[in-house]
Amino acid sequence: MADIVGGCLCGNVRYRVDAEPVMTAVCHCAHCQKQTGTSFSILVAVPAGNLHTEGEPLGSYETTGESGRPLMRKFCTACGSPVVTEVTATPDLAWIKAGTLDDTSWLQPQLQMWCESAQPWVKLDDAIPAYERNPPLG
């Protein structure tokens, strides 16, 4: 099992996951681009009940995602690091921002989503399945 532990930039928020990741994904949606300040977000989906945070409480910002469904973006209130997103379309999953992991050596994206919003200069491995919007749920 991958050791899934991490935290924010300033260290005020730490987390650990007591389960295997369900998937890893690259999201090219405009909202992830704005939240991360770059061209995409790398996400690790884990069972929501197995994500345990410690330290300062996370701040949150509720928005409507590109899919039209609500999401809760959670972040460190001290340094602003985005840590996890809760998506109403996938209530059993917590979507960890992979950049907050202590060890990313095991990461291998399994799919790309919201490719219709991808920056034209971003080229990822063609072997990774790509979806114009959200992948099929289930």
C-alpha cells in the first residue's frame, strides 16, 4: 500500500489515509486551474471515511463545479494550500490534491478529465484515458 500522508505548505494541516487510493486523475477543468494557479490538478481519490486530518481546521469554499454540481474545496487557512475537495457527485470519495503528499514517487495518473478545458500546450501520455468532461461514474 502507498503511504498516503501529507500536509499543507506551512505544516499547520496534516493528514493520513488508512486505505488504498481508489484512483489518481489529472483534472483540466477551469476551476482546478484557478484553484491551483496552473494548468491542471493532480488528484488522488480515497474513501472519504479513511481521510484523517490533524492540526488546524481546514477552511472551505463551496462552489459549483464545471459539471453543475456543488463541491467543497478545503484548504489551509494560514498558507492557502488546497488540500482536499469533496464532490457531491462522488460523496464516498475525498479528492486529495496530490501536491500536498509527502511522497509522490508512487503516483501514476490513471485518467485525465475535463480535457475540453485543457491548455493546448499541455501534452500528457496518450496511454492515459482522456475524457472531455467527467468520466463515467461507477
